[in-house]
Amino acid sequence: MLKAAAAPCRDLKKGPLAGLRVLDLSRILAGPFCTQILADYGADVIKVEQPGLGDDTRHWKTRAEEKIWKSTSPMSFYFCSVNRNKRSLTLDLKKEKARKILYDLAKSADVVVENFLPGKADELGVGYEKLSEINPSLIYASICGYGSTGPYAKRAGYDAIAAAEGGLMHITGEPGRGPVRPGLGMTDMSTGLYTHGAIMAALRERDQTGRGQKIDASLFETQVSLLINVGLNWLNAGIEGQRWGAAHPSIVPYNTFETKDGWLTMGANNERQFRTLTERINRPDLLEDERFSSNPKRVENRAAMDEVMNAIMREKTTDEWCEILSGSGLAYGSVNSIERVFKHPQIEPRKMVDTVDSDLIDGGKLKMIGTPVKFSGSEFGTKAPAPSLGQHTSDVLTELGYSEDTIASFVDEKVV
């Protein structure tokens, strides 16, 4: 059944990307994260979902969420986190009439983003070749596991696999222990960020040439690119990466140390900062210790330096150490729980929590993480929560010129 939209998703005149239309055929994380950035900046993002099911993450609820959501439409905090400011249109792309609707949308769209299994978009008739025939100026961004060429091109892509095969897990974890996956889908989200930037570059080129093009992004290539200095050390000097835990491979002390009540991350990046550190912790004798007389010596005697620092740090609480190190010029910070993150003094002045009205949630208010980049001359951000499944189907079809009777027939035929 179609969901009626109570109000427009946003004022389309607001934001640097106002007037840009994006068809979001993606799901899970990398694609939706990319298109949410575009939506935050003012683009009209139409999320195309499978009728009755929608994006997989709509169903990824924690047990605690079961009593929070009022709507019968599938919804989760995971889905909300990467699909705000979008409109939801349901289309069964296996049906010819649904594809015709998508083709109508493609005529006026600026961008398409998809992350189907390799070859699936072409099989459905919504691949780049087909849609670019309809609209030659279209920017078509495809996200997959390994890219469109090479022996792994047909393999499905997953964040954890890309993190493993792309080297991230090899260098993440404690020395002498097994590899660890980061606590968030960093490869997925980084791919979304790369793709967002590539879309903006392609739009800039289209402004100059009038031509669209296909963007080919992959999780594996993203992760390889993120190896940065570790990758170049191997390529040019044969130096293999290794796991350092929270430590720095070439600066000591630079680690996470246990305090009386928690953990503190702290580092001294040069000799001047090391002298400052010894003053703040009231241990000037460390400057006279030959083992710690220079950074190369401290790196050589890393275990001894860390043992000394851990013993010192355990003498006081995290907040006490933060007060002692305040104004020192040293890099330091507490290892915060998620609760403490949102109590951080930077959160409120930087507007990193937004609250939006939502009739889908108990209490009618949904808190969202704010947009991390601010523009001096543009107004944008969280203006609407993630949509219920198919919430804007009637609106979008009406905008395309379909009559109420035709829309009703689409519902009867399960096209939408």
C-alpha cells in the first residue's frame, strides 16, 4: 500500500546542490552514505526500493528498537543513519512498467547511484548503457566489491572482506595477536566518500562538456588507496606493515594508556613536546635516561617507555590528566564511550546532534548525527528523517504526470 507523504522532504531551494536530482538505487551502507551527503547538501534524492522489503538495513533492528518504532513500515536506526533527507519510491524493477517509470525519472535525473551485484543492473535493464541512451548527460556511479574489470570483477563486495583483502585488518589490532576489524564499516563509508567526491567532479566536467559519464568505484580499491604511507613503505622499501594496537610505528610515546578510571590517548611528536610532557607529568628525570634521550632511542626502547608511561598514567583519573595536559600543546584526549562522545563540549556548538519530527518513533522526535562540514554561505543539514518505505511513491509518480487511476493500477499490479 502506498504511503502518503505528510510534507515535502525539504525546501529544495536550500543547499548548494538545490535543483540536483539523484536516483539512489543503492542499499546497505556505501551507496546510501554517499547519497545522504548529496541529500544533506540539498539534492533531491529519490531512493528506489523493492516493494514490501526495501533496503536490507530497514530490518537491521536491535532488540531495544522493537519498542521504539511505532510504524508498521520496516525501520531501524541503522537505516535512519544513512537515509535522511531522501524520498522513498518503491518499484519492482523486474516488471516492465516499473522500468518505464525509472526511465521517465532518468530523463530528468542528474545522477544515478547503484551497488547491485556485478552485472545485475544490466540484467534488469537499468545499467549505464541503457540509462545513458535515455539521458546522455547522466552521471552514473556504480559501486561494487572489486571494480568492473579484472579477475574478481564478478565477485560480491563486503566491507569486512575488502578490509581483509585490502590490508586494513593486517595492520589493525594488538602486536602478536590476531587481526581485528574496525568497529565501524570504514571501507564502506570511505568508498561512499570517494564516490560522493567523484560525482561532484563529474558534474563539474559535465558543466564544461555537457556529457555525462560512468563512475566505477570499488571497496577493494578504496581500501588499497587508504594504505597510504604503509603501502608506499612496502612498494618502495619492502617494509611489511604490522599491527601496532593504539601505538604509532615511528613515534614514542604515542599510545593509549590506562588511567585510574579509564583510558587516555596521548603523544609527544617531537623532542620539544617530550620535554613538555616530562614537565607536565613531573618526571624530568626521564630526560636523563639514555634509553629515552631521543625519539629513535625511545622507539628502540618502546616497551620500556610504555611501561613507564602506563605506571604514571594509572596514578590519576582521565579527567585529572586532561586538566594537567591542558594548554601544553601536546596531543591528548580521553577514550570516550559513545555516551561521553555526545557529552563532549564540541558537540553542541558545532551542531553535531539534530532533532527532527517523526511520527514513526515513540515520542515523535528523532535525534540524528549532524553534518560534519559547515559552509559559510549555504544552509543545509538534517531537514527530514529517513522515509518510511514507499512514503513518496504517489508524490513522485504524480510529478512524472501519472494520473491517480494509473497509479492505482500500478498498486494493483504490484508495480509499485
